[in-house]
Amino acid sequence: MTDIEKSHVEADSSSFEPLPDDVVLQIFRKLDDLKTLCCCKPVSKRFYRIILQVDTISFITKPRIFFSSFLSVIRSLSIFGGLKSLCIQIPYSRADCPLYKWKIKFGGKLDSFIFLSPTSIYGKKELYVNANGQEQEEDEDMELKVLKHCAAVECLKKSMMRHFILLSCIKSIPSLEKVSIMDWDKRWKVSASRVKVTEMRNDSTSPSESLYMRLELGCRVSRCYVPLLELPISGYVMKGVTLFLMERDNLPEDEYDSFWKSVDADFEEKEEAAYCEAVMEIFKNHMGRIERLNHLTADVDFNM
């Protein structure tokens, strides 16, 4: 390192010297991005020591990353002894149909998976009428039916992988109290906090065992198609709505059909809340349209 480079580093770190450790720690807590924190660690021994006390970290994965590389990143986070909250964003999610959201219910194992995909969505009924004229039910488009089926299987694979990631984080980082994994366009979010984290940490199922307890090898699969869905609370109108619900066969008897009854409206945006309302509306008023299907197949892809 040249003298100029040395003096630059010394100036950067010395400007923090008058500040007590707890103030410096608060500054670094505002910089919760993992890449930024890792760039700051080598500046000085003091920075390194304080940064390891940061309790909240977030990072963005590469669009395609092998699980071996991803798990090495997760294990490296164990040096942050006080890490309580972790947020992981995945920038790319492949889908053949543009409108969909999915949600899972899980513990040490992946218990249930729900997938909802409308062909089109309108913020209010007037917009739907303007775009479609007189209200009328249309037969399901067979090409879209196949595309949505494929998208549901793809999302099922992703949900198994996200559950595997979640469990790996919890098992690898003892101090962790909250972990969230999401994509940028908010089509899905997998998270666990406090009680759920403790439950998953104490479960004897290892991440690798969880991955190979594949939901589709033994699950109850239901499908529902609703041509037109009007949502009274949000005012949204959804057209061509397809719903898939999958529940593990060996769930305790009292947990069957419990997933849809406990869908949480924990969404930040009105459109996200409309998807939750749509699920509840289907189970409330369209149970007669639900049909049982054969088991689905979803081979695991070890890329993110």
C-alpha cells in the first residue's frame, strides 16, 4: 500500500475516533447492506470489531447462483454474533404468466402451498366494464390453463427452495430472530420471526431432509377456476382467476384445509391485499368450483 493510500485510510478511520463505539455502531446499523459492511470491515480493527455487532443485514443475490455458493455466504454470516434480522432479495423470478402470487405455510417441513393467478386485474369495476363491455363469463382459455399450470409447478419448486434457504439460515445463525426472503416485484415473500424461528430451529429436520421431503410426492392438490371475481372490500375485479392449493398428505388431521382459513392480510400494498381477499372470496363463495387433481411433479433445480 502506498503512503497516499495509507494516509487516506487513516483519515477515514480517524474521523470516527472521537465517537464512542455505540454511536459508530448505530451508524453501521443504518448501513445494513452486506456488501457495504464488508467493504468497511478492513478499514481498521475497531471497524471490524464494531461491524460484527450489527444486528440487521440485508443482501441481494445474483440472478442465478448455485446453492453451494449461497450456503457459504449464509455460513459466513455466523461471525456476526449479534445478528437478529436477515433480509434476502432475489432479483429474478421466471414465470410464464405475468400476474401471480404464491404463499406457503411451513414449520420444519413445507406443509402447504397456494398459488393465485388472474388473467387480468382491474383496480375498480368501472375499469373492467370499460375494457370488457357487458359482464359475461367466458370459457377458460386452454393455452392459458396450461401456462398457469406450468407456472404453478415452477413456483412450487421455488417455494421448496425458499423454505430450504429459510431453514438453512435459521440452523446456521444461532442468534437469528427474523428472516425474510423475497423477490423485487413482491410476487412472493417467505418469512419467519420469533416463535416460528424457534419452532424451526428446534425441529429435528435438517435443511437437506426438508428439501427431499418433496411436497408433490404426497400431497392433496386442488384447483379452482373462476371466470370473474369481484372483491367487495378492495373494489378490485379479477378476470380468469386460477387457484392451486397443495397440502402435504401426512399433515395432522386437524390441519387439513386450515391453510386457506388463516391466510394473513399482511400485505403492504392494496393490490397485494386484493390477492389475499381473492383467496378468501373463492373459498367463501366458489367452493363448488374446486376440483381435486392428481399429484404434481416438481423436480428441484439447485440454482436460485
